[in-house]
Amino acid sequence: YTLKSLWPFHAFLHSVLQQLVVKDTGQIFIEPVDQNEVPDYGDIVKHPMDLQTMEIKIKNSEYSSLEAFENDFNLMVSNCLAYNSKETIFYKAGIKMRDQGGTVLRTAKRDLKVLD
Ligand SMILES: CCOC(=O)c1ccc2c(c1)NC(=O)[C@@H](C)N2
């Protein structure tokens, strides 16, 4: 058994995504920011990203590499740190997701390589 040979890539990405969902304890990354609730969000964030959208992209085979998946993760975090000011709960949750999600992705990258 190796991760690359027997486990379809989308199943691998889905398991990485689930680990990121678990880290989102405040559930602020779980779905797109509601622009009716946050009317100026679109003025600052040009490319919104969230974990639900990433799951849809996995299902649509839109990620051809772990790097492409990681790029969306980094976009989601940078949007959060750009829009929310430093003292907010949202910003602090962004730092936490950047750090804890970064560890999830580092481990996933290692697994992909070492089990090949
Ligand atoms: C019901 C109101 O929801 C929000 O105001 C809100 C909900 C979710 C959010 C968010 C705002 N801001 C963000 O930057 C991203 C990370 N998540």
C-alpha cells in the first residue's frame, strides 16, 4: 500500500481538508463570507476563499497538486488577515488557522513524498 498508488488523490485532499475543518473551531472559514452581512467585504477581498469552496473544487478535480490546494488555503488565510484588523477575534483566528493549518499541510506534503 502506498498513498500515491492506492489512495485516489481527491480522497487524500479530502482528508487534508477535514483536518483543516477540525482546526476551524470558530467555524469562520467553513463557508463563504456572506456579503449581505459584510457589505464592504468585496471592496477589500477580490478573491474570496473558504473550506466549503475548496471541498467543491476537490470534487470537481480542480486541484492537480497539493501546491494548488495549499495556494487556496493561503488565499483564505491572507484574505482574513487583510480584511480584519489585528485586535479582532477573526484576525486572531486567522493567525491560528495559518499556524495550525500550516502544520497540517507540512505533514501532508511529507506523507505524499515519503509514501510514494
Ligand atoms: C453573520 C455575520 O458573519 C460575519 O460577519 C462573518 C462570518 C465569517 C467570516 C467573517 C465574517 N469574516 C472573515 O474574515 C471570515 C474569515 N469569516
